[in-house]
Amino acid sequence: MRILLVEDDEGMLEILTRLLSQQNYVVDVAQDGESGWELVEVFPYDLVLLDVMLPRLDGISFCRRLRDRKNQVLVMLLTARDTTTDKLMGLDSGADDYVVKPFNVQELAARIRALLRRGSTAASPLLTCGGLCLDPNAHEVTYGEQSLQFSRKEYLLLELFLRNQSRVYSYSEVADHLWSLDVDPPTEATIRTHIKNIRRELKAVGAENLIETMYGQGYRINPEFVKTVQGQPRPEGETGGGKQTSLDLGVSEIWQQTKGTSFERVVCLEQATQALKSGTFDRAMGQLAVQSAHKLAGSLGMFGFETGSTLARQLETLFQAGVKPKSKLTQDVQEKLQQQVEPLVVALRRELEGTAQEVVCFPEAEVITGELAQLRARILAVDDDPQVLILLQSLLEPLEVQFTALDSPTHFWEVLQSAQPDLLLLDINMPGMSGFELCRSLRQNQEWNWLPVLLLTARTDRDSLQQAFLSGADDYVIKPIAAQELLIRLLNRLRRAQTLTSRSNPTRDLK
């Protein structure tokens, strides 16, 4: 089946292209709406996968234009916007489905399969003709209980015929459905060779007459074969579920190739923030900031930057409110907007440069735990929940971390002096003094203002995250604590602390 993918984010484009290709779809790509429109007017696509915010022609307008021209190709919209209004606007434009970024690739693959089934006459995910069964989910072909082996193109040819069993396909129609634009179109001899190979494999199970040659026209499923096998019971073991294939999308590799674009978008947000400070902010700059934040919100989550995606979504909302046509960009408005967005932009920069990048680049637990053990770091944790302290102790002590637990901030300064930690884990909600207050006090102390601080919190609202960074924290970890995420963040902060300390004081080391 042939899919048109219209997406202007390079990283997202690469991930989706790999996903669709691994699912045995033929994929054409376009990076703006008008280029996509030129393709959809020429080629017979089974599905258009369409980003909402596109240059030249946005996804909503693209979809409306399709329906105005009576083109009923299936359309799935992709967007980072998750409001009910946005979803309704997308579906009202004529889209068949609406997927919010960032998404789980397995879930997206399943939704694509379900949508394609809705667009075909077959209710079951399995494509059958007598004893022959093609499972699009598992990319397997069987006859009875025998497994058949085909090349990718042979598999796609067989799938094309089975999905449309009464249709005759000419050579040019086969090429249009199964060869993407980035390769040379096949010759008739090439297609005949693929058909010959399919028939050879089918002959081994007695189904060599499945594909009929219509001389001067093309190929189709042989109706005589269908009549012969009609009424035969489906072989045992055939069900509609199908097994899922594993997906190896090479996300780390794609991030390394495309991360420059993400950093450019962060720079755009930083420039907008600086313009708010200097009073030179205007609507055009605001629109660029909205677009940059929107793209980051959609793509970062796909690379493991879940916090970054959340921060970008909040920035998109704030900048969008600031550039509404009816809003006046007075000095007070700009100052208020600057106060709201600056800590979020700072946090986003930290996320991309530090912890979340580690999620992508060092996914193996052995690498993380091995390096932590080598550092032999000293960590002080302050939390009034004894279960959290026990969890942290059980997680860190096997890694040769000198762990000190404190269940109340009352004796914080005394314990700090005796433990001499390299990093501080600090709960936000504690009796007597909050983590925010304790962090601010630490930053005002000349002896300890260098100490890396990770806040522990169950809060995910924007105000709390802003307050976390304004208090001087370096990072935060959301409760319930995920072990691998915590270790990655700890390792990243300890590395930075070691680098900074060695520069300012060569005699001091973490060990």
C-alpha cells in the first residue's frame, strides 16, 4: 500500500519514514503542503499522513481542498495540539483520524492499520483467498500451516492483489502503487520477474494458479481459483489478531543527525525572550516562537525528551496568547510574558543539552550504572517520605554511591557539612520548609551555592516547574520515580559538576 507523508520536521520525517517502511508500506514524502498536493494529484495513495502546521499549505487547508475536489483518500492528521477545539477542527476538515504528537510508534502503526482496514472492504486484518493468508500485522504469508517466503516487493504485490481481488492491475498501475518516487520506475520485465517468483513459491503448495495473466491488460486474482477454494474452511490457527513486529527505528542515530534543527528552534525561543526583555518583541517574532515551540512539542517526545516536549507545549500556549490579534503588546504585557516564558526556555535548553540527551545517547543500563559506580559520588537526599528514602538507598548504594538520607530539613545544614555531598536530592513538599525555600537558601550560601540540586516532585503544572528553576534547581524528577530516568539525570549532573569543579579548583574531585 502506498502512503504519502507530508511533514516538515526532519527528525519526525525520518522516524515516520522508517516506521512505515518497516511496516512494508511504499512511502513518498513531501516537506510542505503544496509539494504534497502536487503528489496527491498524480499518484493513487491509500493514505495521506499529514502534519497540521506546514509551510505553504497547512494540513487543515490541505484536507479541505481534498474533500472539495471529491478526493476521498484516507487522511490522518498529526499535530502537537491536543485541545478539543483543534481535534474538532481537524475532523471537520474531512480528516479520518487525528493523532497527537508525541505518539507511541507501535500505537501509531496499529491506528494506521485500523484506518486502512476501514477504507477497504475487508473487516478482518487478515487477507485471505482460500487457504492462502497474508497477515499485514506480522508481514507473514501462509498457506494452510505452511509458511511462504517472499521478497519485500513480492509481498507487496501479493498484498495489492489480495486487497482488491476483482481488479485487474496493469504494469503502470502496479508501478504507481508499489514503487516510491525516490527510485527509478520498474520495467515490465521486472514486474514479470516478481510475478514469476510469486507463482514459483505458490506452486510448492498447490496454488500456482492464484494470479491470472490478462493478456494486454495486466494481472488479477484468478476468479476460477477463488471459486475452487470458496467454502473451504480457514486453516487452523488463523485469527484476526496477528502478531506485532518489533520496530527498530534507530532513534538515537536520527537524533544525532537532526538535533541541530531542534537547537535552532530553542535559539528562536531565546531570541524572542530576549526581545521581550529589551522591548523589541513584535507579532512576527511571536509567530516564529509559536511555530518553533509547536515543532519542538511534537518532535522532542519521539526522541525521549518527554519533559522537553511538555515545556515546549507550555511555551507554545504562552506565546500564542501573547500574539493574539486583539491583544496589545504593551510594555506591561511584554514584561509579564517574559517572566512566564524565560524559566521555561532556560529549562528547555537544559533539557536538550543535558539529561534527555542522555536518554537517547546512553540507553543501556550497564553504561549508566557502570559510570556512576566509577564516580563514587556522595549524594544527600532530603525527603520526609521514608519509603522514597529507602527506594533511593536501595538504588544508589549498590552503585558505590555514599548515600546520606535526611527525613526532615530541620538539621539540614549540620548534615550537609558532615556529609559533604557532590549532589543534593530535595523533595519539594516538606513540613517546616519547602524544597523551594531550601534551594534558594543554598544558592545564597557562598560555600554551597555550587552544589547541583535535583528536586523531587509529584507536581507537573507549569507554575511549579517555573518555581523549581527560579529557586535555583538544576533539574527535577517527577514522582513516582523511574529508576533509569533518575540514574541518567544524576549521572548527567555529576558529570557537569566534575567538569566545572576541575576547571575552577583542580585539586577537588568527586571521589
